[in-house]
Amino acid sequence: MSDFNQNYQKPNQSNEDLHIGLKILSFCIPLAGAIIYFVKKDKEPMAAKSACNMALIGLAVNIVLTIIRLTLQK
């Protein structure tokens, strides 16, 4: 029964990954990645997860670069 639940896919779901341009957009503008996630989460879960991951990575890189910039200014 658990194998069936894991392999079951809703009729209108797509397992395609997010296009590279949208991944770059999600990385550079994390808010856009969050918006893409919420738009695609029901019909394209793999693409939504990619957008969310890229947005989180972009946010983390932004925070690290901001901390480095602020410490070098002093």
C-alpha cells in the first residue's frame, strides 16, 4: 500500500524541473522564487521545490555577502 502512495501522482501534476532562467531569477531575486513556488506548488511540485531551493540559496548567499561587506567597511 505504501508503494502505491509513493508512486501515485495527481492527474494534473508534472514532474518537470524548473527552467534554468527561472532558477536564475529565483536565485537573484528570492521574493520571485517564493512567488514561483506558491504559483507552481500544486501542479508542478518539482519545479516549485527547485524555485524554493534556489530562493533559499540566494537568500543565504545574500546574507553572507552582506555580513562580509559590513565587516570590511569598519
